Amino acid sequence: MTLESKIPAGPLQDKWDRHRFELKLVNPANKKKFNIIVVGTGLAGASAAATLAELGYNVKNFCIQDSPRRAHSIAAQGGINAAKNYANDGDSIWRLFYDTVKGGDFRAREANVYRLAQLSVNIIDQCVAQGVPFAREYGGLLDNRSFGGAQVSRTFYAKGQTGQQLLLGAYSSLMRQVNAGKVEILPRREMLDVVLVDGKARGIVVRNLVTGELESHSAHAVVLATGGYGNAYFLSTNAMSSNVTAAYRCYKKGAHFANPCFTQIHPTCIPVHGTYQSKLTLMSESLRNDGRVWVPKEPGDNRPPGQIPESERDYYLERKYPSFGNLVPRDVASRNAKEQCDMGKGVGETGLAVYLDFADAIARDGRDVIAGKYGNLFEMYEKITGEDPYQTPMKIYPAVHYTMGGLWVDYNLMTTIDGLFALGEANFSDHGANRLGASALMQGLADGYFIIPYTIGGYLAGTKLPEVDASAPEFAESRSQIQSQVDKLLSVSGKRTVADFHRTLGNILWDYCGIAKEEESLKKAKQMIAELRAEFWENVTVPGDAADFNQALENAGRVADFMEFGELMVTDALERKESCGCHFNTAYQTEDHEALRDDDNYCHVSVWQYTGADSDPVLHTEPLEFENVELTQRSYK
Amino acid sequence: MSTQTIDLTLKVWRQHKNNPRGSLETYPAKGISTDMSFLEMLDVVNEQLTAEGIEPIAFDHDCREGICGMCGAVVNGRAHGHMPETTLCQLHMRHFKNGDTIVIEPWRARAFPVIKDLVVDRNALDKIIQAGGYISINAGGPQDGNAIPVPRDNAEKAFNAAACIGCGACVAACPNASAMLFAGAKISHLALLPQGRPEAKKRALSMVRAMDTLGFGNCSNEAECEAECPKGISIREIARMNREFIKAALS
């Protein structure tokens, strides 16, 4: 098969305008004849559901939590990028486009990224009009700050709670449409299958998490906005319910999966402190503006930090990267922290942490200035660790944070299943091999407010869609398959809990398919995951009933999918014999230990097709063509 | 950080279809690291219950970093426990002592029916927002973001009100199970911004009406909500809501 990206012809700047003109339109009076399912209520899902309802479509919007306001977009701290150039510091749509393509290490589509940069300015206007309380200057205008990977101030923010405020903005628009009768919210539902009729996505099957009932819902198109799969690693900065199940079940039905091994590991997180730990907490990367990263020079030096004299400390980022210092990009900072810990220089009880020290900044600027910049982060750190970062250096370590990979989509955000669209972190489209800070919020909202409302119209207007309702046999077949998996999970009655299996899977992925990868260890991981998966189906224990509120059962289904998906991640990592962005294979590095791309052989999207439970997936590639930027080697010396 | 372990006794509210009236059950929680969060402690107890063939305790949780508003329980009589401005997921076990007995109950309010154990249905909070907690604009072509200057002071006040995470602790803490702090926060957030003024009257009237019809009680100035709010939302937001409501009702 060939992957048709459907990127419009013409100059980069004109592609989206031209495409919008060429897309067929649905007559305003006819929009109410179409039913659309949106799964997920994060920035992408809520903005899509609200906007489609505003246009006149009938929308059913599903979420896994008890309220659409809780989706994990809410936890994003830092900000949202937009090429407004309010700071008059040389920003432009072109610069945001270039920074994003380069930040992604040249593994994203030019046309998609350019469109994202164009739409970024509309997003800010939209959010302000909704009443999002962005930070402002004394004159009443919007304030900006700078973020990693950019030399301009283009990040809009609302203290350290930008994601929360943007999500509540989208949620308020959504609630308005609920009140107008155009959106039906179905909370506490988990999507377990997409249903195809005549090869087109015509509905979904969900499990009602309160009653356990499997429900069928039909529609003319299905929009997936179900987030990323970082929780495959067990420990990540994701919310506990973030999972791959919805996307993975679509993959099994024929939606191809792109770049599954592209996982972003964020350098500044609070380190793991015990085997019982359930999640990791991010500390905004803005801390690296003033914090200095160091470890003891001697391996095994376990004196308290205050007793290690200056001459016996190694400020390794400043030493190795004199021009960028502590502000190297996320992937470089993460790899270096791991390298120091692997040499035995890690600190803390586990030896898996490095110091982030504010003593010099406090001595230079005073405690009040530092508190003004980072006060809420310092408080959060103290709440979790019981240590006061004003007195003693923070301990930080990298953690899984964001997944650039996702369902493959064309320029219309449609997957390889007709009528199934994927938005936000659930798709692969805009961040290449590494996402820049403050770009996830931008992409989720661009997809939901400004792209899908156009492209879904083009699909609906140009496609013959005979009426289908939930009584179609395809739904019954899907329900019966799901039911048999649920029954199987409950009937194993083994000795190990779901969480125990999940933790083991996470350790394998973290150790062998994490910050730095090697061919031999990837092969080993693949074998280990296959064995773990076999044991799962013989030895898992899932208490309770199917027809009940049963959180262990919910988790069991998700972990079962994570295990299959984990194998796909490893397969993808093995296949990509280069390093790029966050994908770092130690066999492919420059003399300076930077990621060494192989543009001759791997300047493509790796797109995987499911072929069955016991056969290997088939790889397709979508070549990436760069007509407007030159491919360069990143260096931060 | 000095990691210690403590032994605790939990008295946990258990309620589901086989036990519809609900009851407190006692479970030991042994060897709990003081670095654990409260929810991680519950995870450990649940693993142990599962191993013993007892159904684990159902509780809502998601982000575990204090922002999604999904978690919450009444711990020893206090919503989200005894630490100020802390959600249950950010409450750490170092604030408990070896040998403590901890009583854990769900939010209790007529408008929040119990689904199972510590899990309640907070759909009524969404319904209050549906009644008017928004600015009526469609996605499309609004004016430039900087076309509407907002005094910094007002922007900050609006932000402080908008910081509400919708967890429902205010309702659980209130002797009248009132949602005034929740509704007041949203009404204030939007009333403080120029974008929100055109609909301010309609919003105040319809959101207050929704609160009444959904079974929430009224405010009798106990200020328990402010004391328990994990985000430090002030009861000034209730006063502001009352002003908006009176202005609207009199005009």
C-alpha cells in the first residue's frame, strides 16, 4: 500500500489556505444530519467537540474520568507557544516553524508544522476571548516568556498552570454546547474498540466504568483524542488513567501506527524514591535557567551536598557544553544525567539522581527573587520530598513525559481507516523525534479548534455514508470479542497483580528502550516482553466482577495492551538504525555523543501495520521531504 | 530525606451494591514508607487486599500531582486530610505517626451520591458550569488577544478564582453541602474580565438557580470551604458572587 499524506501542492505558506478552499463543505442545514463521536476531552478532544457542535454537528463526547475537565492536558505547566511577536524580538510564523522542525531533529512533516505555526496566533486570540486568564503586564497586555529550543519570547502562560487554564477554557465552550443540546457528554466510559462498517469507522464500543456494561455508539465519523502512551513505562509524568488502549485497538483494526519508539524523556523530574511509587512529577524546565546541575567528582561520594567542596563537584553540563550550559535541550540533558549515574556518581538513596542547585542564584539574586520566579515549584518539591530546595539542592532525574509517536494521519488528520481521525498527542504528526517545550498545548488546540472542523467537513461532504445504527451486526461482533477478553482476564485467577506486571514491563522498557538504546539489549527486551505477556495470561489475578465498577479490571485491559504495544515500540526502535532527537541508539552518535542521524536511509516516518496477534507487523515508510529547510547536525557546544 | 516506615490502622468506608448502606471496615497498613503519598499508601493496601482475595478499595484519582481534581476523601474528618492547601494525592505519609488510626470516608453530600466505596458522582458540578460558566463565543475569528487590555490586578484575581480544580472538597466540608465556593469561583473569574461582563447577570442568576435545583445547600458563612480548599480559593469569591447575583436580581 502507499501512504497518501495528501499534502497540498504549492508554496509552503499557501498550502493550508489552498487546502481549505479545495475541501468540500457541508451545507449549514445539513450539518445537523451528521453525528460525530469524539473520544477524549483533553485540549484536542474538548476543543474539537465544542467546535464541531458550534458548527451544527451532533456530537457525542466520551471521557474516562468522571468529568471532561480532568483530562491530563490539565497538568501542563509551562505555557503555549505562538508566533505573535508581541515581544518585537524577531519572531515570526516562519521562525516558529523552523524551530519546531529543527527541535524535532528533522523527522516531522514540513507542511504540518508550518500550518501549526500559522494557527498558533489564532489560538491565543480564541483563548483570550474565552476568558483564559493569561499572565499580563502592568499595561494590561499579554506577557511572554522564553522556553527551551528558542531564542525568542513566544510562550504565553498562566503561572505554572497554563494547561489547566487552557483546558478549562475548552471545557467551558464544551459545557456551553452541552447546555445547547449539541453535545452529549458520556463520562466514565472507556473506548475498547472502533467499529468498521464497509471499511469505514462508523462507531465505537465503550465500557461503562460504573456498571461494566458494554455500550455501542454509532456515528458518521470517529475522532480519537486519547493522548499518549507514556504509561507503557509504568512510571511517567502521565496521569494514572493515560493509556494506549483506544489507539492500540484502532491499530488492530487497521489504523497504522507511526514512530512508536519516539518517547520524550524529560530531564527535570523528582526522582524515584521507592518501589511503591506510582508516578513521577515534573519540575518545569524553566528551573534550569537558574539552577546548576552537578554531581560529585568521585563515584560513590555519599557525603551530604553541603559537605562536598566546590573543587570536588562536577558541573558536567557547564563543563561539556560551555555555550548552552545547563540549558541544553531536553534529550541532551537527560542522556547526560543517565551517563553520570551510570558512572556511579548519582546521588540520593538510590543513586539515580543529580543535583539541581540554586545556592549560587540565591546568593546572587536573593531569596525573594528566586521565590518570585519558582516559588510554587519549590513548594511542590518540598511537599513531595520533604526537603527545602532553598536550603539544600533539589535532586532530579529524567522521566518519561510525552510520546511523539502516535497513529499515522494524513494532512486531514485522518488515519488509514476512513472516517477515523486522530488529534493531539494521539497522532504522530507535528513534533518529529523531539517535541519542544510549550508546543503540545499548541498542537492539541490547533487540531481541535482549527483543523478538524474543516477537514471532517471535507470527508463528510465527499463520502457516501449509508445510515448505520448500533444494531448493526459489526457492533455485536465487537462486543462479543471484548466480552470474551474481559471474561478471560477475570478467569485466570493467578498469583500476580496487574500492577506487578505493569511495573515489570515498565522496568524492561525503561532499561532497554529508554534514554539510550542498543541493538542487543533491544533484542533482549523483545524476548522479555514476549515472555512476560505469556505469563500475564496465565498468572494474573483480577478481582471482582465484570458487571461492576472494577478498577483492577480496567487496568488489566490497559496493561494487556501495553504489553503488546511495548513489543511494537521495541520493534520500531530496532528498525530505526540511526539516532535522532529522543531516539538515541549508542551505535549512532557523533564524537561529541550527540544523536547522529542517517538522512540517506531514515529520513522517513516509520509506519506499522498490524497483521495479527502472532505475526510481525509490516513496516511502511512515508519519506519526509524538506524543501524549505536545510537538514543540519545539532550541536550545543 | 530520611525514609522511615510506620504501621497504621485504616478504617475505610466500603459501600457497593452488595453492601448498599455502607460500613467502615478495618484494615492494617504495615510498613508504610513515610515518603509515600496517601494514594500510594492506598495502592499498597489494595495490593495486599487483592493478594488476600478481598476486593480492593475503590477510589478516584488520576494526575496525582494535585491539579486534575479527581481524588479526594474525608480523612479523619477533614476533606483531603489535615494539611493546608493539599489534595489527597499530595498528602504524604510523613505527616502521620506510627500507630495512628486513619478514618477514610467519601465526600458526603446529597448532590454527590456514592458510586462505590470512596467514589462519588460529582456530575452536579459540571451541571452548574453548563448553566452559564462560560463566555458565549464560537471558535473562529475573535479580535487580537491584545485588543482587550486587562488590568494586571484583575487578571491575577481572575486567575486566582480560576485556579479551582473542581474536586468538591468545599461541598464535602460545608455543613450545608453548599457549592457556593465552587460556583463563586467561576462567576468571579468571568466577572473580573471584560470579556465576561456582557453575560455577567445572566450567568449569576442561572448558575445560582442550577445550584439550588441540584440539591446543594445554602451558605451560612461557616468558611469551612475556604479552610479545606486545596487551591486556597477565598470566600471573597462567594461575596463577589453574591454581589453579582444581587445586582442581577435587582435589575
